[in-house]
Amino acid sequence: MDKGFAPAKVNLALHVTGLGADGYHRLDSLVVFAGTGDQIAATPARDLTLTVGGPFAHGVPTDDTNLVLRAARALRDARGVQKGAALRLTKNLPHGAGLGGGSSDAAATLKLLAQLWGVDPLSPDAPEVLALGSDVPACLRAPAPLRMRGRGEVLDPLPRLPTMGLVLVNPGAALPTRDVFQALAVKENPPLPDPPETKRPEDFAAWLKTLRNDLQAPAETLAPSVKEALELLRRTPGVLAAMMSGSGATCVGVTKDAGTARNAARVIQVAKQGWWVAPAPMLA
């Protein structure tokens, strides 16, 4: 059995810069990956099948509406593979959480099956990859931090970021991405400034505080607990900056290291025992 890791995709900033004629929003986003996420396993088989387990398995489809199977079929068709695979997804990330869970699962599947089947992997700029979803190209670059623009197809590496920790907090609200984008009032906003080159987490966090997530306001309207989560993170000792990831509802606290993230997570877990809280290192 071969295994793959699908890390949580975290948007430390997300600026919406326009709406294209194709109906897709144009983004300018600072993307990093966390050392927590879903797991994918694959064993050789005649057909393509999917089973799902883990704490957030309930409600996850196992048919072709799941991005894991769609990714598997896309690779098989693109490379002319005649084999199949029995896929097992362990769902550790909550649904509708703004952490790119389905896209990261799809990217991990593409990498895993390319190894299992002995074929060349699909590149992030392959049309088959973008057809799976706007976040899949970025997730194929994981764990490298990057700047994501356009629909998600324009990917640029970032200067080496400081070593930092992350505290992921989801207040139990699922926010469909489409609903959040539809509630966005202003669709043309300034892009991201260039990130600073610094080795100090404190300096990087100070820069993060000058950035935005343009989806935060509509997300807070749809799920007021997002604002509560952000306020709690900002009050928690050790959290240098806090922001909402993607379209929410997961909020993220940035800390100077993974140990500080674990301490901050314990404080929040005690205060909000019904919330999902996960400390993790920021991958590089």
C-alpha cells in the first residue's frame, strides 16, 4: 500500500482583484501549507474505487463527484493507464473549512498514483489539473509556500519564510465557497504587496497584519462565529497575527514556532471545547 499526505492549504492573505469574463474571480493570495491534513492510501486494483474514513468522513461522497476519483480518472486518461487502484481517504480536515481539503486530496492523489502506476505526474499548469479546481495547481506545489494569482494558475515561489507555527481554529461552521463569493460586495481590490525578506516571525507577522482577506466580511455575515474565532485568536498569548483562511470558516493564528502553536491551541481548546482546533508547523 502506498500512502500520501494532503496538507491543509492556508491562505495567509487573499485579495480579490477582479471578476473574469469566464465568471471566475481573480485572486492574489499568499499560500502556505500546514503540517496537518488528510491522508490518501492506494493499492493496485483492476478498477478505481474510493472508501473514506476518519473523523470527518461523514457526508463525503465516494462516487465521481469526489475530487479524489476525478483526479485519478484525469491522470489515467491523460497517461493512457489501463490499471486501477483502491483508494482510501482518511478525512482529518473539516468540510467547507477554507483549507483546500478537496483540492489537496486531489493533488495528493495525482502524486500518489503517478508513483503507483509508474507514469509521469501531471504538472501544475496542465489543463487537466486546472479543470479539477482553482486550488489544485497550488496544492500540487505543496509543501512550498507560494503566491497564487489569476484563477489559481499563476504560481510564483516566495522568498524563504521564517520558521513559524500555525493554530487552525474552526468554530464548527461550514461555509460553501460559492456562497461566500456571491456575498462579496466589491470584486475589484488592490493586489498584494511584495512580501518582505525577513527571518524574524515577528516582522513577518507585522507585515501580515497589513494585508486582507477580502472574503472575511461576507464570511462573517454568513457565519458570525468567524469573527468570534478571530477575536479569540488575537487574545491568545503567543499569537502574533490572526486571519481567516480562504473562504472560511477556519481562522489561523501565526506563532513564532510550533511549540508556541501547541500552547496556544490548548488555551483555545479549553475555552471552546466544541470547536476544531489543530496546532501545526508551517511547512516549507
